[in-house]
Amino acid sequence: MASALIIDDDDAVRRTAKIILEANGFDAITAESGMAGVEAVKQRQFDVVIVDLFMTGIDGLQTTKAVREHYPRMPIIAASGFMFGGGNCPEMPEFESMALEAGATLTLYKPFRANDLMQAVHKAIEAAA
């Protein structure tokens, strides 16, 4: 069974992603912070990690870099609901480039639909293979 780690400080996002992944045959583990996610990665390897970029404490960029230290080829999907480069913050860089520079395999906007999440998961896993 494929495994996934969901790192997000939003309980609703963690629960929703876990339900979607489990319904699609994944063993889904959740972590409520970047620190908890890094600790989970130290304990075992996952087939894919989904990390929220903007969390309190250790943010998703730092978490992605820490995961890369332990597993350089592990697929990482960086997710965010914060829209950089748009109306409110046109001077800010887009989160995709920030996430990819930190080591993410690909990015995903929140809120996401079940199909969006699963397409991203399969694409990330294929890219790392």
C-alpha cells in the first residue's frame, strides 16, 4: 500500500486530504506542524509528502528543505491557499517558484478537489520514479 504524509496546520485540510487519500488506497498519516512532519519523516519513508507552505512555526519551505535532507528523491507536493502575485500582493513572488526552489516536486492550490489532489499525487510519484 502506498503511503502519504499530510503536513498542514489546518485540521480540516488534514482530515479532508486523509479521507481522499485513504479512499484511493493510500495509507495516510497526518502531522499538524512542520516540526511534527519532519519527525514523521525521520521515522519512515513515504511515497509522497503533501506540505502546506504557510504554517506557523516551521513553515512549508523549511519543512520541504528538511524532508529533502532525509530523502532527496521523495515526492513533495507544496500546497497553499495564499495567492501570491495577485491583486492583494502583486509585488510578492508566486508560491510555485518559492516551493520549487525549496525542493518541492510540484505545487497545488487550496482549496483543492479530490481529483486535483489525486492527479497531483500520481504526477509527483511518477516524476520521482
